[in-house]
Amino acid sequence: MEILIKPIVTERLTDQGEKLNRYGFIVNVEANKLQIKAAVEQRYGVTVAAVNTVRYNGKFKSRYTKAGVLTGRTNRFKKAYITLAGEDKIDFYANI
């Protein structure tokens, strides 16, 4: 099971990364905090102080087309906010 799906790179989390040493990731819905902590420490070589998670349910969507009304649902997902200990930093732009 892949734990970390992708990092969240927004203005808000970039600012929190600079000031509070906090970073965000989209993670697998089935992953728990201990698995997320281990995955971040292994991939980036940092020490994690805290992990906070938020679960989002999929929303119902509908749109009007020539064939009629199409209804569906967006995917559910989970976000993890990681706070690093000490002077550790994660640079998402190093591989670009």
C-alpha cells in the first residue's frame, strides 16, 4: 500500500512550512498516523514531531448534458499535516 500519494503545495502550506515547520500530504485513506509518520521519515530523512489527519468524503455532483442529467460522486481522500521536529526541512522543489 502506497502511503504518501502527493504533497500539497499551496500558498497557505508554503507559509506554514516556513513559519511553523508544517507540511501537507494527500495520503491513502486506509493509512493511520503511525504509518504516515514512518513513511515521511523514511522518504525524506526527517524527524516527525506530530501528525494530524483530516478525512474528506466524496461529494455528489450532477451536470446537464444533451443525453440528460448525469450524476456521480467525487472520490474521498485524506490529508495529513506533518509537523517536523528541530531544524528539519522538506524541499519539494529540489528534484525540479
